[in-house]
Amino acid sequence: MLFNFQTFIQELRESNEKKEIVSAYENLYGPITGEITDQKWFKEYCQNFSIVRYNVPNELESDFDWNVLLSLGAASFSSDAILKKSKEKETEFIIRVQQAERIVEKKVSELWGFQILRMYEIFAEEQMNLQILMAEDERQKEGIENQRNRRLQRWETIINPPKEVLITRDSYDEFLTLLEEE
């Protein structure tokens, strides 16, 4: 497996810009041990996202835990995770990020290994920071929990759209836009 959570934590510890994240987290929750799936934020939040099979890069199929990546991507506040059917009827997992006035979309199936590895790191660091904020500020905690609930509801609606909504490939983006407005 290319992503090793403990190696990532060690790299954060050694980084002048990032070591405070590990220090703050460990002051609040104790030593960071185990795998990514053993972490408080993963168990309480990320693992609640329904898992679906999706198209992954063939040459990297056995290199990553694709279910964990799906959970992390769907749980992220900094990006939007969506699913689309390709012309070949395969499910594509797409990460959508807004950068200034642009929206960048990347299909996970088209990414290189180093890009996927970086997504793990970004998503894990984001969840650690949110967990720290939740412990330090009650108002922040309430806002984060509300956003988590909205993310979970949005994902469930993407996985299981309401029966009264007929979603075609062309209307999927409109459907996602409506979900964001709710």
C-alpha cells in the first residue's frame, strides 16, 4: 500500500509548517497510533459514507485502499466528491475543487499514484484539523457537526437519488447543484 498513515504522521512531525497539527491533536486526543481507519475522526465520521465500486487506475488497483479514499473524499469540506457514469457505464469517482473562479474536476481513474497519495494526505490533514477545532471551540464544533451531517445527507442522496427525480447523465450536474443549494 502506497499510503502509510504512520509515515505521513511522522512527516508532519518533521515539518516546520505542519508539526503543530500533530502536537495539537495529540495534546487533545493522545498519541496518534494505528491506521487511518483507527482514528477518532475516521470512526466517527468518514466511515459513515456508503461505499460504492468505482473505476480506478488499473496499474494502481492493488496499491491503495480505494474504499478509504472514497470515504475521505466524500467526507471532505474542501472539495466535492461526485459519482458519474461513464459512456462505458462505469462509475467514475470525481473530485471537484474550486480554485478562485475556476472549478477543477479530476477523475480518480485518471490520476497518477503520487496524486492519489497527495489526496490521502490532504484529506487526512483536513480531518485532523477539523477534529482539533471541534475540541477547542464549542461553536466551531456545532458548525462542523452540522456540515458533517449535510455532507452525509448529500452523499446518501447521490448514492440513492429520490425515486421522483429522474437523473440522466446530462442532468446530473444540475442535480448536484440543487443538492448544494439545500
